[in-house]
Amino acid sequence: MNSGRSRMRRWLGHALAMPLNLRRVLPPRALARIGQAIAQAEAGHSGEICFAVEARLPWAMLWRNASARHRALAVFAEHRVWDTEHNNGVLIYLNLADRGVEIVADRGIAHKLAPGAWQQICHAMKEHCRAGAYEAGISEAVQAVGTVLRQHFALAPGEARVNELPDRPLQV
């Protein structure tokens, strides 16, 4: 009974989460600044950082009671974050309705880190979001991911960086 109520509460939260909420929380100028933060965080390494945000889950995923992790994996695949030369793409995902934050890393970087390595970054981002500081939390997460990628995929002296994925945030 209790799980049925929580499921209905979740559905209601998603029904009320309008795309306007996304624009209120992250207006176009904030999204542009996040895109600039991604470009800066990608300097000095071959990794790719992608940020995706959505106001609510698609109804088909909500009907299946999909988690933020499940949705993040789907976005990771749909936007081909996995399709980089060095398999070092990283997706930072935010779902406003569930307040879900997930990081999905491609196999080139995932096997170099401990399983819970991304959780600290997710936790810090969630705390910023709870406080209403979405842009600051996202920018901080982007910088932290950039630091991890720089440690493992630093460019060799004179090596040019190829930007394989767009830096602009994805609104899915």
C-alpha cells in the first residue's frame, strides 16, 4: 500500500514538472555558462563531458518505474556519449522531478576508478540542487569530472584536443 502511494506521488510530481520549471531553474544564460564550464573542464585532456537535464521522465520510463540511473544510461546511449575514440565520455545527468543526479562513465575511464568514485561528485551536486544552487552545483561537478579525466587522459605535449561531443548542455 505504501509503495503504491509513493508511486502515485512520483507520478504526480512528474505530471506537475513542466518544461517551464527547467527554464526557471536553468535559464538560457545559465545553460550557456555551463557549456563554457564544460569547454574549460575539457582543456588538457582527451575526455568528453556531457551534461543532460530534463524536467521529468518520459511517460514510458515513468510507467516502468525507471530510476534516474536507468534514464541516465538511456541518455548516455541515445546521445552516443560512449562513442569517443578513447572510450572516455562521461555523462552528468540531472532529473528535476526526481531530484536525481547520476554520472555514467564509459569503459575507458570507468575501469580506472573505484566503483563509488563518482558518488562524491553526485552527492555534492545534489546538495547544491537542494539549496537551489543548480548552476553552481552543476559547474562544480563538471570541474570535478574534468579533474578526474585530466588525471587519466592528459594530452601529451603538443597534442591537439579533438572535441568529439558538443559542450552545450542537453535538454532531454
